[in-house]
Amino acid sequence: MKLRKLALAAFVGSMIALPGIAGADDEGTIKYRQSVMKAVGGHVGAIGSIAKGEGGSADHMKAHTAALADLATMVEAAFKDKVVNEEKSRSLGKIWEDWDGFAKAAGAMKEATAALAAAAAKGEDVGTALKATFDSCKGCHKDFRAEKKG
Ligand code: HEC
């Protein structure tokens, strides 16, 4: 076997050994979409802290808002595969029964976060755009996410 082929075989082998990367099973699908949402939540939390002057550095506002706008472009795709699991996930079956509505809610987040990133890039006040971003989160969660248990 040529060296290159060996290296490729070793690489593919290592991918298979990593759970969650090889083969999209239902658990992996849930984990991925929750990871995307956690990343969204993380950036929104950081943006809120900076905007309120509670923590962080104003110099980082641009990077957080740009990352959030990037993540927003992945939300629709992250939910493409229908997996409903009341134990492990708060995604409601309604997402796939009303895919157009869900896609619209994801589009609203894309628009709001793009406006937020644009305001931050120009060094403008982000208050209005941040409020619209929060509204876009609620706009989707109220229809498509189950209430927290307990
Ligand atoms: C288009 C729909 C949609 C939009 C827009 C959306 N979310 Fe979500 N979010 C969901 C769904 C559905 C879940 C439940 C995922 C699951 O458990 O399978 C979720 C889960 C979450 C979670 C919990 C993740 C975890 O498992 O710990 C956080 C945090 C979150 N969203 C934050 C946000 C924030 C902040 C915004 C706005 C910037 C936002 N989301 C916008 C649909 C959306």
C-alpha cells in the first residue's frame, strides 16, 4: 500500500472511532442541532453582557455578532432531518409538519442577526438590532420548542 493510501486509511479509521462524527444517527442529529443552538446562546449571552456594559470588551462586539450571523445561516439546515425525542430534545414535531413556518422563523433570525452584525461592524449602537434578534429567537421558540421540563 502506498504511503498516501495508508495515511488516508488511518484518517478514515480515526473518524469512525469518533462517535458523533461518523454516520448521522438520531442521537448525533439531536446533539448537533443542540450544539448549534448552544453556540447561538453563547454568543447572544456575550453580546448582551457587552451591550449592557456588564462584562467583556466592546472590541469583541464585532466578532460575536459576526459569528452569530454566521450561525444563523446554519439553523435551517441543522433541523432538516426529522428527529423527535421527548426525552433528549425539545424540538417539537411541528417543525417538520410546518417546515415553511420553521424556515420562515429561521429566515427572520438570519435577517435580524445580519442587521445586528452590520450595526456592530459600523460601530453603531446595537440596541434596536439586538431587540429584533431576541424577538427572532422567541418567534421560533414559542411555536417550535417544547417548554422546559420540571
Ligand atoms: C428557527 C427556529 C429557532 C430560532 C430562530 C432560534 N432557535 Fe433556539 N432552539 C430552537 C429549537 C427547536 C430548540 C430545541 C433543540 C432541541 O432540543 O432539539 C432550540 C434550543 C435552544 C437552546 C437550548 C440548547 C440546548 O440544548 O442546551 C438555546 C440556548 C437557544 N435555542 C438559544 C437561541 C437564541 C439565543 C436564539 C436567537 C438568537 C435562538 N435560539 C433562535 C429553535 C430556534
